[in-house]
Amino acid sequence: MAPDLFDRWVEFDGGRARNTPALRKFYIDGTLGHQVFRMAPRGVPPYIGRQLILDDDELLLSSGRRLWTRELTHQIGLAGQFCFVHSTYCVKRLFDVRFSIDGQPIVVYDNQYAIRRFPSHTTFAYELGAPGSGQPTVSIEEHKFITYDDRAAAIYSARSGDGKDHVLRIEAIAPYPRLPGGGSPAAFPMMGSGRYQNQPIFLYLDAPDFERLDGDIVHLATELTLPASGESVAADLAMRFAIREQPQPERPLPSVLEQASEYNRWFADNIPYFDSSDPAFKKMWYYRWWIVRFNMVDFRDGATGDLRNHAFYEGKLGFDNPIGFAIPAQIKELTYLRDPEYALSQLRNSYANRADNGAVLDPPGSPYWGETYSHWIVQAAAELNRVHPIPQQTLAELLPQMAADVRAWATSYDQDGDALPERARPRVTGYDLDILSWWHWSGARLDQTARPPSMERVDLASFVYANAIGMVELATAAGDEALAAEFATLAAKIRDAATAKLWDPETEFFYPQRAGDDQRAPYRELHGLFAFTTLLAPNQPPYTNALRYLVDPQEFWSRFPPVITSQAHYRDWSWEMDGLTRNIAPHPISMGGRTLIQAVRNYSQDSVRPSHVMELLSRYNDLVYPGVHPNDPTWRPNAHEYYSQWEPYARQPQPKPSDISHDFHSMWLSLVVEGPIGLVPRADDILEIDPMAESWEYFLVDGLRYRGLDLTIVWDAPGDGLPRYDGYPEGLSVFAAGRQIAHRDDLGRIEVALP
């Protein structure tokens, strides 16, 4: 018998998991599936019950190549917002469905159905009865999902529940939706045609075994005979979105089990397995990989705009576009997919659209700001190259584009030629209005009507420095010594300028300044520490003394550290945005985590310790778990764009999340791999493992692809003589392609030549 998809994962899990057959087939569904609460459950205090009813449960977690939902209305059929390519084209109503039992129309009340939501599908379970029967006579499961080939599907599985024969009639009504660039009049089964993002678009309603009733609208019906024995009978409907005319689908609609298997297979094929003695980390690992999958689009069967092959949006529920600000964090996460083509494709897409000066520009999409955001994409690419060596042909293709972008930042955005980039647009930082220094010259008060000054900033200098150093590394790998020398010289100039002009020896911190007169804005902001994130800051006192601010509870180390602006300054401000601004957000938190890891690995200092890395990640987990389920502390994770109302004196235990859910604009997975697990990506053939998970009793990552090898890294704290994982000894062990290549009894650094 062929093994199930996740047999190896379940064996690592051990315990009850080994006796749960569904986990072996549908591990991601089993890990992230949950009940949807439409009303407060009995026996739960009302204030807790209300918190269990979350708006973003109205969403399908599955998505196709180009199709996803921004909203799913809880009604029979498919309605909400179904978006194709970008959210500038969404269909609100695909089809409505109604039931009749034995000739009697059925009204479905709230107490007659329950909802279970899984990554691969959502199931509505109805218990229905004929009028006056007084008991459920028919049970119907409505499985809703989006297939990878862009079909929004509803499968109906019905059975008799009272030991009698019944006839279930299912009727569907589908309006003809408007399509952009509408073509010829639609005729069922084609529901419309048009043109969008330089591509044809066609909609078809696939309804096998349904008959069309007379009338101008698309009104379909089928009857299912439900035997008294209780055997299940099925029917299905699907709205198919296509980029070529194709009256019939290439293959039948998958069953719900086939859909679940196909959906879960992507994770089995592409992500490493992870286990930890901290269950919050384990749950978050699979949730964060789901975020990657949800925000992926696949244009391999036809490009659109400037996007080709695989692309990853900053957030399908907010900013459905690759945006330069988020791309470095995305590439860091994609680095640890087993197939490097995902990261390489996003890298190519990021350079496919550039401004006239050569700087990376966000591609046309939704929204489209035409903005040249600050970023460290080249550095992320250099670190990707350490894990998955980039083919020489691809490097040769990308290096000129990367070089043009870095040169643009070093020239077009450095008007006074002092090697410090300057911008007058707060948005280009990605942190928008949360950077207080821009408003220093507006009376230390937010004034959205004021024209911000052009500022020479630490983050701009740090990122251009990082990209210049990345160019040195990649050009060296490509054998281009002249290009490497050019950017080594540029990096040195930026470092000299930043340490000379942005460093304050009195307070021992990096500050931004107004470009016109070098007047400093005296606010400590997280970007002042990005000099350490990118290794621009020299590894010597007094510069390393600045790291103390990062872990100071009166400065950046808040309840959910780090905040964007030091609490020492932030509390003195008056803001008129939802009580407080977005000073807490996943992106700055992840940049704080990266800074901590860099401080531990690359700086001689006493302020930052590995325990800070673990604490930051743990507090981030607490932020993303709502903490309202009385029986499940890790229920329903959700990485929102930002959080407000975050001050320590706020009454609510959690900050207020934004309306944008499940954003892919930050790091977490790469921080776990390089922090707690301890992989140190290197450009040579030495494998270095230096775990920071000092508080964990055990962890295991399996199938971690590194320089063409599949690694298994295992820690099992010695002492009880009972290995947690069959076939793996206590202590810290590293396996490559199934063969042990290193071991030590305690948790510490390992350096070993790659086989």
C-alpha cells in the first residue's frame, strides 16, 4: 500500500496523531481546521462568546491560480466577493441555491446548520425537515471551495436521516455578471466574457446533472432520490474562471476528498515539517505557510501585466499586488520552501517593473501607487543564494536590473551627493504615518496637509548599504569583479556617511535628519536600529551600545516588541487616528526579530541575548492568536496588517487588529529557521547550526532543503534516556539525506562540512 502524504510527519508527531487517519492524508486541514461560531455557544460567558464570532471567518481559505475570496456570505450557494487576478475585478454573486424536500420548499434557519472551515474547503452541515415534521428528515453537507484551476465550487452531499425515502430538489439561480471589457452577449453555460489585465477572461457555469428551466435567467434544477438506507447522494455546481474559451472543463470537478488531497499535497511537497515543545510555535509554523500559499498567484499558463510564473501578493485581503516594501520579507520566507523557483520567480517579478531612474516600482495591480519603496531585495537575494545557489544564467539576467535599482537610490535619491539617500514621502518606508520624525517640523503633531521635508534616514541608508553589500556577494558569485568592486566602494561611502552624520554620540543612537540643513529629528525610531539589521553599524563601541534601546521596556520593548517609535517619545504625541496609530505591526516586529538575530550572531555586545529572540517570537505568537477560545489558546491565528490601541494602560488585553487579515508582508518562518533552529546561511560549503531555543525541551525540522540537501535537525534535551523521536538520539543532531553528519550532547554551535 502506498504511503499517505503525511505518514512521515505523523510518525514524528507520535502520540494521538498516529491514531488519527485524517492527519496522514490531510495534515494541514487537521492542524488549521476549526469551527465557525455564528452565535455564542452555550455555557460560555457572553463577553467571551461574542469574541468567538469573528468577521474573517466569512472567507474561503482555499484559492486558485488567480481566484480567491475576499468575503463569503453565509448562505446556501456562493455569494460574497470572488476576485480574479486583482480585487479591482470581483464578482459578488455566483449562484443562489434553494432546497425542497418531497415537493415542499425549505427555509433554513440559523439553528439548522453548522460550519466547519478548513484550508482546503468549508463545510456547511444542514439538518432539515419537511414543514410540520418536527424532526430532521434530511441531512445535507454543502462543501465550498476553490480549485487550483479557478473553479468556485459547491458540492452537495445529501442523505435521509429518518429511515424514509425522500426526494431532494436543488435549484440554482445564477445572474450574468458584468465583466471588464465585456465581449459578446453570454449564453449559458458561458456566463460572460471580457478582457482584464491584458488577458481574455471567460466565466462558465458547470452544472452536470442539472437541467435548465425555461426563462430568461439561468435557473437550474436537479432532483436527488435519497434512499431510506441513508446512503449519500451528491450533486455539484461550479463557476469556472478561465483565460481561454473552453465550454467544457478539462477534467471533472474533484470530490471534496480529492480537493482536500490536492490542496494538502502542495504543503507535503513544498514545506519542511516542524515540531516543537512549544505548541504555539508549531501551530504558527503551519499557519504561516498557509499565508504563503493563500497569497500566491500562478501565471504560468499566461502572464498578466508585469507578473509571470509565481507571484506573491502582500495581502489578497488588502494589497493584492507584489509591493517592493514587502518583497524582501517574502523572499526570506520563500527561501525555505523546498523548491527555489518560488523565490526566484518573486525575485524576477520584483524587477520586472522599474521607474525611469531604474528603481524598483510596484507593478500595476490593486492598489497601484506607482511607488518606489525602500527595500533590501538584493540582500534577501544574496541570502537566498546561500541556501539555494542561483543558476548562473539567472544571476546574469538579474544583476544588471539589481545594479540599476541600487544606483538609482544612490544617485536620483541623493540630491546633495553626500551618500545618504533622501525621500520626502513617508509612504516609501512602508510605515507611513507611524514614523513621528517626519512631523517634527509640523510642531510635533500629525498634519496630513503639511508637505513633509526631504529626509536622510537611517532605514534608507541601511537598505541601500545592504543592497550594495548584496551586490558584492552576488557579483562575486557571478565572477564579475568590476561590479563587485563598484558596490563595495558604494557601501563603504554609505557607512562612512551614516556614522558621520546620522550617529549621535551623546545618546548613542542613529537619527534621521532634514536633508536641506542636516537638522536632526530627535526621536528614537526603530529604523535607527536597522543599521544593525543590515550590518551597516560597525561592530565596536559606542555603536553597539545602541542595541540596549531595543530591549529596554521604556523604549522599544513593549508588550509586543518592538514598536515603530520608542515609547519614550510616542506617549508625548497627540494623534487623531483610531485612538492611537499602528505602532505595532507584524512587519516591524519581524524586522526587530531579524535585528536581534543579527546582534547575537554578528555583534560583540551584552545587551541582546538569544532569550530575547525567543521572547519576541513568543510574544508575536500571542499577538496573532486572539486568545478568546476558552479551550484552545492557539485557536484561529490571524496576522493582521497592524494593531492599534496598544498602550500598556489600554483596558483590553489585546491591541485592536486592523481590518486587513492574513497579510504576507512580514517574516516569521525564516526567523524560526535562523533563530530557534539556528541555521546560519553561508556562502561556503560549511553547514553551521547555532540554535537559540534554549527553553525548548525538543524540536525537529525535517526536509529543510539547503544547498541541494534535505536536512533534518533534531534537538532532544538529554537526561531521561527516552528519545522523543524514533531513530534519533538525545542531544542535538544533524542529518543530511538521511545520514547523520553531526552530533553534540548539548544545545550549541555545530559546524560541519557539507557532504
